[in-house]
Amino acid sequence: MTTSAGSKDGRAPQQECRTPEHLAGPRWLLLGDVGFDSVYEDDVPLAACAEIEGLFVDLPQRPRERFTLVGCAPDGAFADLLNRLPAEALGTERAWLGDVAITAPAPSQSMSPSWSGEYLGDVLVLGQRPSRVGLGSVDIDLDGFVHLYDRTDAVVRPGNVAHFVLLGGGETPYGTCRDVSGVFREQAPPLVPQVRLLGCRPEAPMLAALDAVGQSTKVSVRRRRIRAEVHTIAADGSAHRVIDAVVSGTVESGEPSRFGGGLLDVTVDSDPQEPLPTAVLDILTHWHHGPPARKNMWSGYGRELRHQWAMAAAAHQSVAQDRPTGTTYDLDGWYVTDIEGFYCAIGEAVNGPGGYFGCNLDAFDDCLRGRFGARTPFRLVWHESAVARDHLVAGYDRRRLAPAATMEYLLGIFAEHDVEIDLR
């Protein structure tokens, strides 16, 4: 099995694995490494287990963050926005700025900045006041989100940067500032402190980690370090990776399990990372006995879970021989009310119920290059296309913290790959 969605960007390949016969009963298989004495291995069997506590948890929505541009000299559209807004409009939708990049100044026009920068999304101007750090400059308060892979991530302040350059969409100049607060931060503590592997049958590397529990030397702590990708075990004994499901941390204990049979319950003190939503467990059940039985079983989910559906489809996608050029595919567009719905629908149009054909724009473009079931040029009949026409419109996508992917943009990608579209 191959897929282009082995990471957050949906592009790394993933291989199918089979569980050994004696591991055929449990729900989960962990493949990774323990100790990392030399080179990290990502496919060593560590354990099979019945349940995993702390891997699927529903978290509160990520809160908006506060930032201050200190000693700011706004320019361009940013300055225009500040000049035309009355004080009472600050903090309202009228003061919405969009995306802001904070980067280092370039040494020259022909050279790139020494620091690639950080990006703020869905930014709103809250207020401004004269600054104490520069004559005629202002301190500007903003709120929004720092672009992060994981909300626990550290954001490292660059060294040797005396001031920052501000850019808007399309690298439009927004001015400069002497400093910025609220952006740079240390790694946050784990959102879920522990993961527990219940009904666990450890393999030799995990047993070695458990043998080191209770020892306080640096060597023993290293021997208890674990990083494992989690795979779901289907009814036929095959195992498929659950994308972004990782058990990473330090093995702290192992004790006899309530599941009996000589099994253990293993506790791992987690590294900082975000768990997956609990509804992913429901999504995975649709593949337990094979592919989903019919199309559009994803339609009742919201945007985040539609994304998780496409990720599950990626992990379960078998290597598909591309159908001949000129093949016609039918896309059921009735539920394409967001970009995630489009990925689910195009996956099923090409590869049937539960099929995969991209889970973000880059992965979708990759799939159009072949090896995912369809070879261009082909013909796509887009039924109920008016639904997407009404919903995939220009604007700002607050889930993706990016300009919205429009239907016209998707049609442009199809056209670049010589796909004939029949809108109905």
C-alpha cells in the first residue's frame, strides 16, 4: 500500500505492514524504536495492545493569542487600515488584517533574509499607542494565531536580528517593528501527560525499556525513550498506519493488565503533542472489515473530521494501477460544502467508497500526476456542481489560516493537468 499522506502535508509515502500471527487479536500495533542507541528506526515492532488511553482526546478549541508589535512603523495597506479606522472599530471585524509574516530584513535585494520568519494568521488589530522605543513609532496590539504544526510547539526567537520586517499577503510591505511580543515561546507541556497501552503484549525492545524502569541513570532513561507510530489492525490481520497518531515519550511503568493472559498495561509519560479527536475511532471502524460499503459516509462529519476521513482513506489506499487515459469519473458533489468535502468526494470518484485522491492542495496535485488510480488526461463529470460553486468561494479560511481554496482554483488545477470537467 502506498499513500501520499504520511505526514501533516499529506505527501510522504507509507507502506502497508502485516501483523505477525501471534499479534492478530489486538486493535493496535506500535512500530517505531526504543532507546535510539544509534540510528532511529521507524518500523521495529514494539507491541500490540487492546486499547490506548490518551491518544484520542477531544481538546478545547485553540484559543486566540495576543501579540504586540513594539516600535512599529506601519506601511502600505497596514498603515492605511490604521489611519482610516476610528478608535471604536479597533477589535472588530473592520480591523481584520488577515495574514502577517514577521521576518528579518534582507541583507540586499539579491540575498534572502537570514531568518525565514514566523507567520500570524487571522489577525485582528486591537489597538495602538505611541511607543517608547522609537520616535514617532507606535506599539500595535493584535490577536490571531501563530502558524504551528502543533499547538505545543516552541517558537524560537532568532539571534542577531535588530528589527523585524512585516509582510502581508503576496509579500506586500506592511512596515517594520523593533520587537514583537507574544510570538516566541518555549515548548509547552504535554496537553495529555500520559498515554497508557492497555492489554499490551510487548516485543523485545519494549521489554528492554520496561526492564530499565526504576533505574535513575542517564543510560536507563535513554533506554526507556520510545517513539512509535500507531497502526490499526483490521479484521483480516493487516495493519494500517493511523496518520499523526504517535506514542512518544518515556516508559514509566508496566503492570499486569485487567485483560489477563499475561498482558501488561504500560504507562508512557508523553512528549508534547496534540492527540487526535475521539471521533477518529469511529472513522476507523469503517475500514475494519474492508473499505466502506458506500460513498458519502463522511458527509455527516464537520470539516476537521472530513479531513481525518481523507487521512484514513490515504492510510488504507492500496496501490492502484492507473486506469487508462480518457476514462470518465463521476464526482457526487452534493456534499462538497467545504474543501475537505471535495477531497473526500474526488477520492471516491476515482477510487470508490473510502477512496483517496489527495487530502490537501499539494497532495491533490501529486495525485493528478499518476500512481493514485487515474492517469491524465481524463474526464470528470461533476454532479451537483452548484453546491461547490456556492460554498467554495473567495475569502479567508479560518480553519486553514489561509485564503480559501475556491472552486475556480480547483478547476484551474484540473486544467493544468488536462482534465476535462463536465459541470452538471
